[in-house]
Amino acid sequence: MRRPLVRALALAAAAAVIPLAVPAPAAADVIIGGFPVEISESPWVVALSSRDRFGGTRGGQFCGGVVVGRSTVLTAAHCMSEEVLGAPPRQAQDLRVVTGRGDLLSGVGKEIAVTETWINPEYDSYTNSGDFAVLTLAEPVADSSVIPMAASGDAAYRAGTEAAVYGWGDTTGSGDYATTLRAAGVQVFSDAACSEAYPGGGDGEYIAASMVCAGQEAGGKDACQGDSGGPLVAQGRLIGLVSWGNGCGLAGSPGVYTRVSEVVRALGTGH
């Protein structure tokens, strides 16, 4: 089973081991089967950075995120785990949200501190259900950087809908990380197809109430390591956050995302 799609630690002395995908053949693009994207065309995509934990080679990027309010970023709950950060989020003093920077090696955009981290209390790290967290920024971003979230019943969730997933993750499934933002075109799968791909057991279980899956029937286009928490967008709205799956870009194993309608429900009643 492919576990949560965080970036592996590149530090030789790191004590923690971040779970990795099983390396699998895939197109040598990032996201898997992807294409370059200008950050100006998708300003709501952000990178999460911790140089103390992940080094400065790629600006400390380890996960993705998405701006849903001028001071509010969504990401995956597993990105905020102590296993990933090396400490509770409140103690990760150099945790930053990088906005307006498509090329991680450039100095454009801003690195904004996080003043508050709220991890979904219903998140289950075993099933990956409810895999989202909310970050509050120390300073607001522009209105143009905010993407709307798709609530329950939105047409963007319909099977066959064209969507795109964004990130700076692994280019091949073998630890070759991108330095520039990429996206891949995928299709939303039906809940029945997702459940067939992930019926439980070793490959994981698809839970329709809190997950959505997307990919291509033939494989070749997918998120991979380092893309966790990044956005799945359809019809101009956020429908998913990169969460987990089996391999990267494999036929019959679509990527699984946190269903954003569940995020909308949770934030409307609890946060």
C-alpha cells in the first residue's frame, strides 16, 4: 500500500523514517505524467517548507497545500504529524507556507510563517480517512490567490469529470523530486470504481464519505511522494487534497484524495 505522500527525509542523520511509496515504473514527468505550470495561473497552490527538517536544496519543500482563504491554507493532516515534522507543529519554528513561487530554487514570492495549526480530530492515520489540516498564516495573501471549495453535491465530483492535480513531488516514483510546479490531467472516478481498486486489505480501503479518487484508466498520470496536501481541482473548484494510493501512476490504482466536501462540512460545524 502506498502510504501518505510526504517527501522522504534526505538527511543522512535523520532518526525518523518517513513511509515511502513502493517504487514503480512511471512516466518520467512530474507530477507523474505531468506538465509545467506557471504559478501565476494557479496562485492558490503553495509549498510547505521546513529547512531545519528537510534541508535547503529545494527550499525545504516536503508537502503541498492550497489557499482557501486569505489567511487559510489546507493541507494533509499527515503532513503535520510529528513523524514528518520531527516535533509537534507548534514546535516546528521554521515551518513556512511558500506562496507565489513555482520554482523552488528562485527567490520570488513569500515564505509566510504559520501562526496556528488545526489538525482534523477525526483523522484516522490507519485508514487515512479525514486527512486534512488547516494552517493559519501570519499575513494574508491576495484575494486572487484563493480557490473556492466544492461542497457536497457539486457537479465537479461527478465520475468522468476532467481534473488536475498539482505539486512538486517525485518525478519517477524513485525519489527524483521536481524543483518547479507541475500538474497532471486526471479524471474523477466513480465511488464504485474507487472501491473496486481499494476494497480493503493490503492495498488500502476507499471510504467514499471522506475520499475521492482520480487518475487515468491506463495509469501514467498521478500524484507521488512530496505531493501530499496538494490540490485536486475540477471546474475551477477544489475537490480534493492529495492523500494516498498504491504506487505512482499504476493502471488500476488511482490516486486517493481527501474529499473536500467533507472538509467543508467539518469546518462549517467544528472549526
